[in-house]
Amino acid sequence: MSERPTIHGEVESGFGPVADAFRRNFDQHGEIGATVAVYAADRPVVDLWAGHRDRRKTLPWERDTIAPVFSSTNGMAAS
């Protein structure tokens, strides 16, 4: 079993389920490294990152790690 990564960042009160889902991606789905940010009314309410940015797990995922984003507006456009 692989070691659970340390989750870094902040979560405002009431947004704990987002942090729980983020952690499950590592624990249950084999996530290597990831970040999630949620804004409400122009202020950050979730800002989390964890894991590694390479499959060999030699480079840690950091707050400013750049990641490609695909189809991020499809859910909003489909509404």
C-alpha cells in the first residue's frame, strides 16, 4: 500500500466535503498529484494540493505547480 500524501492548503468552514473528496482521490483512486481551488464570490474557499508531479514520485506537487486544464467549462456551458 502506498503512503498517503500530506494534503496542503486551506478549506473554509462548510467546504470540508470538498477536502474529503480530494483525499479520496488519493486513498481510493490512485491519484499521484493534484490541486483543487474553489472560489465563491471572488474569494477562495478551497485551495488544496498534494502528491507528486511525476509518476516516479520524485518531484512534489507544490502550491504553484502548473497543470493542463481540459474542458473546464463544459459543465457550465451544458447547463
